[in-house]
Amino acid sequence: GLDAQETPRAISFCSYVVASREPLVVSDTHHDPRFADNPLVLGNPRIRFYAGAPLITSDSYALGTLCAIDYVPREGISSVERNCLIDLTGLTVDAIEARAVSNFLRNQTELLQTTVDSIGDGISAFDANLKLTAWNRKFLELLGFPDKLGRKGTDFAEFIRHNARRGEYGAGNIDEDRKSTRLNSSH
């Protein structure tokens, strides 16, 4: 219910959690000398209860905290609730790190694609299932393939079909020829 998603570190409860790297539970901020005169207690949002756990990355950097607050005092939290809060911090850090890795990989992929596109020769790579995994614009240009074929996962058969429609393999229906070839080779 807070309007803000963060508070200045100088007055935050979270700074205590980050410094100690341990969960912190304050049942009633009015009775805790660390927080009784805090602007977040005396003014909006008038915090009376706080429970927070540190968000610590795999390389031991304390990002901040995941916390729950209330406007009324509480007796504290149970060991189950404490463990749940700690588990949630782990999931949060995992999500943050996964996003960072995803961003890094996307940037590296863009750099690699820019490098491959700058090569004057046509380049393509297909996986074991004959799905397109890498290519450059020159590959499409040199072989006269439309841009729509230049997308990850395009089946090699689509390139063959395109060439067959252009008549590059002579008369006939490439799909029928493929079926016929499979039937004859299975006998």
C-alpha cells in the first residue's frame, strides 16, 4: 500500500539489514530506539511494524532488502514466516540475476550478429534437426532468399521449398518427391 518502492538509505530500515546481512523484525517501531524518531515512523507512511531480509547476490553483494511493513504493531513473525521471507529473497535474487544474465547474453548475441553481418561472405548454420541457428544478411542475398526465411528455427526444408517454387530443381512437387523418396527408402 505504499506509494514509494524505495526509501532514502539514510533513513531506511533496510540499511540496518544490509549492514548486518541478517533479517530484521521490528514489532513496534515506537518502542525501538533505532526507529522511534525516524521520519518514516513519525510521518508518512507511519511505519509501526517492519520485517525485512537482505537480497544478497551470488557474488555476496547486498542489493537491498525484501520487506513487509504495517501501519500497526505486530507481535513479530513465526519461524515459518521468517523462513518464507528468506526463501522469497532467494527467489528475488535468482530472478534479478537471471535477468542480468539474459541481458548480457542478448548484448553478446547482438554483438556477434553485428560481426557476422559485417562479413562479406554468406554464412549460415543449422543444428542437428536442420533448424537455422545463425546466418547473415549476405547468405539471404547471395542465394536470393526472402527475409522471412532469415529467422531462428527456420527448417532447412523451407529453403528447399523456396528453391523448388522458383524451379531450381526442375519440374515436380518437392513435397511429393520427398514423400516418395521416404516411402521408397523404407521398403
